[in-house]
Amino acid sequence: ERMRIDSSGNVGIGTSSPVSALDLSGGADGTIGTLTLSQGNSTAKVAKVYGTSNGTNEKGIRLNTYHYADIDAVTITSDGKVGIGTSSPSTYDSRANNLVVGDSGDAGITIFSGTTSVSRLVLAASGDTGLANGVIGYDNNNDSLAFEVAGSEAMRIDSSGNLLAGTTDNTLYNNTSGSGIM
């Protein structure tokens, strides 16, 4: 059967025993059902992957975009790793492969906040929800980059490029005059 609606109203495509409201099943390329959205020559696909596919052995969910090339834009593996621009985040350094972002050219991650707010990257122990964390924060209000250790600011680079370590007072060292203690 190509399509079946069971007595519960579940729709199965590629299966005669649908287990949810819409059950897409099958695929020789290692996918268990693919939802494809198309308009003209642009296509987006959401696929549940259960085995080797596209030359990788990652299992999970893939979000794929196709315009001029078939590209796995986002992959979520069965063990919770996320790849953006890569379909195999688990192949990267196991100490830091929970989120892998890449491209064949320049790549990066943007964290943005309001013009008078701080954009932060917080480094914390599992279950630690307090402020005793490591933080890298960019203050958009005064254009400074701060580094926090154990919940307290340890170093700052101010908008003039002055490096302030252990203080927020730039009178110890002023980069433009070259005077002070450093």
C-alpha cells in the first residue's frame, strides 16, 4: 500500500500501520520517511535518519535545503549532537562536539542582544544555574569585552583597546598614552 488511513484517523504513507497522525516511512537511502516541501526549484526536506546516509553513519534528524545543491543544513544526531553545515558533528573533537558549526569558507556563530544590553557566552558546570560561572560578555552599551571567572569580572578590554586585568579602572594602564603600570 502506498497510503493508508487507519480506524484512528492516522495517515500512513509508505506503511500500512501508521503509529502517529502522519507516519512517513521507507527510503532506500537510510531514511525513515522524508517530508519534502517544494516550490519551483527550491526544496526543503525533513528526514529521520536511521543508518548510513550521504556517506556518514549519523543517526537522527536532518533538515536539508536544496536550491542548487543538496545540502544537509542542520543535523540532530540520536545522541543529541547538533551540526550546522555538517551532517556528522560526532566526528569532531569529542570534548566539544555538542554543537558544531562549519562551512567550507569562513564560519562563525553570532550572539546578539539589544543596543544597550550584553551578549554572553556562559560556561558552567552541569546543573549550575547560579552566577558562579565563566562568562565572556560583550557590552553593546559601552563597547567593552569582559571575561568573568567564578562569577566575577577578571579582565576587560574597553572601547579604546585598553586591557584591564583585575580592575575596571583604566588609570593603571592607558594604551593611548603608553603610561601606567603593566
